[in-house]
Amino acid sequence: MDEVDDNLMADEGDSGDCPQFSSRTDYLIVVIAHFVEYPVGLFMLWVAYNRLETLKLRCYSPFLIMVGVACGAIGTMSEIGAHYYLGNFNLCKYHPDDMVGASFMFFIAAALVTTNIGVSKRGRVFPPNGCDIIYLVVTLLDVVTVTITFALPFVYAKYGPDFTQNAVFVPNQAVCGLVSAFRIWKNLGPSSATLLGGLGYFGLNMIGVIFLAVYKDTGILLLHALIGGSFILSQLPFGYAMYKVKDHDENGYGAIPH
């Protein structure tokens, strides 16, 4: 494979001890991996459109699910721009300190939050009326995650990207992903297909976190494609679960979680 041109990898900032892409192929793989979001997003919208009437009977808001897809695409757009101008997709050189990075975090957080609420149980009310402890807890989590999402840009502006990512963004995403996994399983099924969809959705998100940790340990730039790719591809199992959504709720409103 040809070595990547120095001009292609050049960065106006101080590269320090940052490694370079070993080949142009590696560089292109990382770049193209970010754009996979758009065909995946179109697939999600197609599935939601085709199963819309059934989703209306099973979910709190299919519209919010589609808003989540749109937010994911917008967040990815911000990330692609930031990666290009801050290090040309070299993750080692990527040190965002402007509101473009805040926009990425806001829209990606909004993608998971709106998806999580959208796939919750049809017929839920706010504030919750009743004493079902699970219902109260997950409703509280929904309120907290929405509040955190709107607070993200302000926290980012005040404390910077590292604190915001580690202390606010990642925990918020983990909570949304975990609750969504159960909601996908129960509220679209329950069935083996929706169980697979929920586990795949949460599992691929967690694999992305693992790849990020491995990258921080090894500095292998090609892992950047697997980090973003895992988060993007996590939508596919969810899309599969939506496509396989059961027409009727066999568990009643009492299915856990709501």
C-alpha cells in the first residue's frame, strides 16, 4: 500500500508525538466509516415508514424515533467537519475546544434520548399517575437524561470537552442505551427478534466504548473507524427489531420497563 501523502496528513497545529496513518487506505477507511451513518439512517427511516402503523400501536412516539435518526445524522455531520479541520481525521490530533464539538455531543445525546423515549410504552402519561415503582424510576430517568442533554452545551462551554465527555455525555448515553435495550425488547415484542435487537443496540454501543479504550491504550489510528462504526451500526439491530415488531401487545401496559 502506498504511504499517505504528508500534505494529506498535515495539520496546522503541533502534532507532538502523534502517529500518522500508515497508508492512504487506512485514512480512507476512517473517513468513509463516518459517512456510513447516512445509508444507515435512511434504512432506519425506511423501516419506521414501513412499520409506522404498527409502531403507533406499540410505541409512545414513532415520530421521536425518527427525530432520533435525524439528530444522529446532524451530530455526525458536526463530527465529520470537526475531524476534518482538527487533525484531518487523525484522532490523536483531535482536540476540540469550540462549540462545534458541543454541537456533536448535543445532537448525538439527543439521538439516544429521543429514541429512548420514543420506544417507550404506548399510553404512558406524564407526570405518572400510580405507584408502579419501575414506571416512576424510568420516568425520572427520562426527565434527567433530557435535562442533561439540554445542559450539555453549557457544561461544555464552562468546563471543556474532556470533563463534559467523561462526566456527563458518556454516562447519559449509557443510561439511555441500557433502558432502550429493554424497551426495544419488551415494547416491540417481546420476541427473540426484539431481544436480539435490544441486545445488539446496547452491545454495539458498548463495543464502541471498548474500542475507544483500546485506542487510548494503543494509539492505533485505524481503530477510529471501529469506534464510530460501532455506534453507527448499533442502529441496525434496532431497525431489525422495528421491522419485526409484533402487531399486538401480549403483556399489557404492565410490561417492564415502560
